[in-house]
Amino acid sequence: MDELLENIDELVIEELERANAVFPQFHGNHEAWAVLKEEVEEADIENTKVNKLLDMLWNSVRFNYKKDQLISQCKSLKKHALYNSAENIQVAAMCDKFINYLEVK
């Protein structure tokens, strides 16, 4: 788990660098909070999709759906799990951006 967290932290740093290249530093606490809130909401949306897809997969398992259906559902679940991960990386990056803003302020 430690190695995975280190790799994720590297992705957070890369995302912060990408975001800083495209968007200027925050102009205030309210803006920083709003950007962070938006990213958390986007992560929540993806997490909701992950949970719904997991429930669908469980029903397919319970009712012995065919292998192709299970594979399709797993692929969809994986896709949204990755989207959720990406959104959470953006949340972490915006936390760092907010921290950087506050430290320079």
C-alpha cells in the first residue's frame, strides 16, 4: 500500500503541475474552496456510478448471467473506478494548490 500511495502522490504532483499550467493561482479562499468542492462533487458522482455498477454486477452474479455480461459489467465498473480515482487525484491536487496559495498569502 505504501508504494501505491507514493505512486498516487506522484500523479497528484503531475496533476497539480498540469492544472497550474492551465489555471492561475487562486484569487482567494472562496475560489479555492469552490474549485475543491466541484472536484469532490465530481468524485462523488463517479463513486455513485461505481456503487450502482457493483450492485448490477452482484445481481448478475446472483442470477447466473452469462460470462460475456459479467465481463462487460466488470469493464464498466473498472472504467468508472478509474474515473473516480482520477477525480480524487484532482481533489488531492487542488488541496495542494490551496495549501500552496495559503502558504504564499
